[in-house]
Amino acid sequence: MNSSTPGAVRVLVGMLGLDQHEVGSLAVAGMLRDAGMEVIYLGRFNTPAAIVRAAIDEDADVIGISTHSWEYIEYLPELMNALSKAHCDAAVVLGGSVITASDRDQLLEMGVAAIFGAGSASQDIVAALRTLGATRRAGLARG
Amino acid sequence: MESLYSRSMPPDVIGITGSPGTGKSTLTGRLASEFSERGLSVAILAVDPSSPYSGGALLGDRLRMPDLDRHDVLLRSMATRGASGGLARSAADVIRILGAAGRTLVLVETVGIGQVDVDVARLADMTVVICIPGQGDRVQAIKAGLLESASILVVNKADRDGADGVIADLQTMLRVTAGVAARPLLRTVATLGTGVPELADALLAGLEARRAQCETRKTLAGEVRDLVDEDLLQSFWTTGGGEQVLASLLTRAELSTMNPYGIYRALLAARPLPTLSQCSAE
Ligand SMILES: Nc1nc2c(ncn2[C@@H]2O[C@H](COP(=O)(O)OP(=O)(O)O)[C@@H](O)[C@H]2O)c(=O)[nH]1
Ligand SMILES: [Mg+2]
């Protein structure tokens, strides 16, 4: 469905698995809204399948996963697989405090578009998401 | 967009409205699951306000509807983007697209504030207005004008103290407001699903009644058209003297040069087509 205006980037924000720490993802959601994006907030306890479903229903440009537990190591590959199986072209972005340097490389290899550690500046996150959103929209416009 | 309008049946639309925090999302999710279990193909359109400062939006309704995956309910969130008239337009388009995607019933959750709501509610075949206990002044439980736009009134959070008071107030308001006495008034506990099957029943009955009314309207229109046709024919051929003119034209025309179009034009020149005001319907 392309009922959205090209202007507003649509971003899913949510957490996978049993990760409890919601403060970070709520803060990011507010920050993205204040940067003019439309944030579809999914909260805690999502399965990869539910995220894929939401991304398709909502025509999301970007899927932002917030993680503060080690579970992402298990869930991210599952999410990336499910997305490609569903032909969903939303860009996946991971943010959180626990991502190690070696995991980082592996995740990027897997197709994760960007990773933000605990110290990331909010304007960098916003700029990256804007670029990802614009890139996807341009792709859609070309068909 | 236009081609969609000609290709697919519009879905039935149920609007769900009420002040923020009354449980619209929770109830909408429950209703969607209930309808889906009854075999209907359901979608939800959840409308939330855009931030007037940044133009961005936090669309949090999905969070309150964790059950949708199990029931194949499609949920689309939408921001008001500041434009009230424009929102109604694009909401109508999204509803149409959902219909073209095979969804026969669309539940629209609206923000519950202001003009945007009234605009979106106009798209709905049935509108549910939600009130809850504990909103301070009991009589304030429902805003002026909302009563009239409701097809069904729901007191949600009926597990809370004060639900009976709100019900009593609403009953009084229904009694004293012209034209709304027959509105169903139901109580629900959306978090538990209590009262949801009854609400679904009432909504389906309402949609059915509307359809029947629509059919009646179509039948009536057809009958009136028949009357007009008959009247026009009568006024042309008989009372208007068309038959006589035709007969005289036929005696004058050379049989070999007779052409129906030519005679038709001559007939019209002699006998102008009757207008409806000349007809003498009884
Ligand atoms: N006690 C009680 N809480 C409810 C009920 N329905 C919804 N809630 C809660 O009310 C809050 C707001 O619900 P939500 O569906 O987001 O309301 P909305 O803003 O109108 O969409 C949530 O915390 C719900 O869990 C109910 O029937 N009883
Ligand atoms: Mg809501």
C-alpha cells in the first residue's frame, strides 16, 4: 500500500524475545517522532514473525530493534531470514548497549543496515534512518 | 486509485471512537479477533494524531492488539498529518485498498478528538462510541454531539467502580435526546473480552439492517423509474398525440424512401419530447 506521503519515514520500533528494558526503545521512539518520522511502536516481547508481519502491514521503511540482552544473537538471523522469505525490503537497524565488535561485523554481513551502540548521537541515528527511508522510497518509486 | 473503485466492492466500515485511554485499541483488537473467528476477513485502520511540532507521530495502537497474528487480521496505522479534510480522503482510499485486498470488514479506530474524528466517522456504516467510568463529572462521560453520531454506545472498563453510574447517566441522556432512544447501550471489559461477542452481534445486526434499508431504497428507486418511464411514454404517444403525428407522417412518406431515422426526426420536429413537468402522474 503506498498511501503514505513520500515525506514521512515510517519506522517500526520494537524489541525481540524476552528483553525487559523498554526505556531505551521508548526514548528512541520519541526522538524519531520529534524528528518528524512516523513511528509504529511495537513494545516488548515480539517474535521475528510478528515483526515481519507488522513491517508488511505498515509499509515500514525501517525496522528498528532495540536490544539490551544477548538474545539478539539468536533472533537477528531468524528475523533477517523471515524478512527475505517474505520479500520485505524494510531496512533493519539495531540499537543497544550490548553489541560487541565481532558480533557487529557478523550482523552487517547478514544484511543489517546499521548498528548503534550506547554512545550514539541522536542526530546520527536520525540522519541514518532518513537516508535509509529515502533510499527505500526511491526504490519503490522506480518500481 | 480510480480503477480500484470500479473493480471491488467497498468493505463494511465500523468506526470506533472515544477519548484517549478509553480502551479503543484494546476493544478494536478484541472485536477484530471475534469477527475473524466468525469467518469474516477483517482489517483495522488505526488513526493517531501527528505531532503539531515535528509532523512526526507515535503510532502505538498495535501494541494493544497482540492477538492479531493468530487471526490473520491486517492492521494499518495512520497519522493524521495535520490535515483533517485530507485525512478523511486518504482514510477512504486506504479503506478501499483494504477492500480490494479482500478484506470485507474494516474497523477504524479514531483519535477521539475534534473534527478529524467527525470526518472519519462519516466514512463508517456503524459507529461505536466508548465511554468509561471515572472520568470525573459523570455527565461529562459523553461529549455533546457524540450521542447523535453513535450507532452503539459502549461503557468499557465495566470492571471499574462507577460503571453502573455511567450506564444510568447514558440511559437518561438517551431518553431525553431526540431520535436516539433506540441506540443499543452495552458494557464491556475489553482487557478480558467480556461483552465483546454481544457487541459483535449488535454490530452485525446493525450492518444487516443497513443493507436491508439499502436494498429497500434500490427497489423503491427502480419502481419510481418504472413509473416515470411509463408516464413519459404515455405523455408522448397518447396524451401528447405522438401516435397521430406518426400515422400522418407514414401516409405522407413515399414507401420507397422510408427511413426510420428520417421519420423519427420529423416526428420529433412536430412533437417535441415531453418533459417531466408535462407528465400527469397520479
Ligand atoms: N480495567 C480495564 N482497563 C482497560 C480496559 N480496556 C482497556 N483498558 C486499559 O486502558 C488503557 C488504554 O487502553 P487503549 O486500548 O490503549 O485505549 P485507547 O487510547 O482508547 O486506544 C490500557 O492500559 C488498557 O489495558 C477494561 O475494560 N478494563
Ligand atoms: Mg488507541
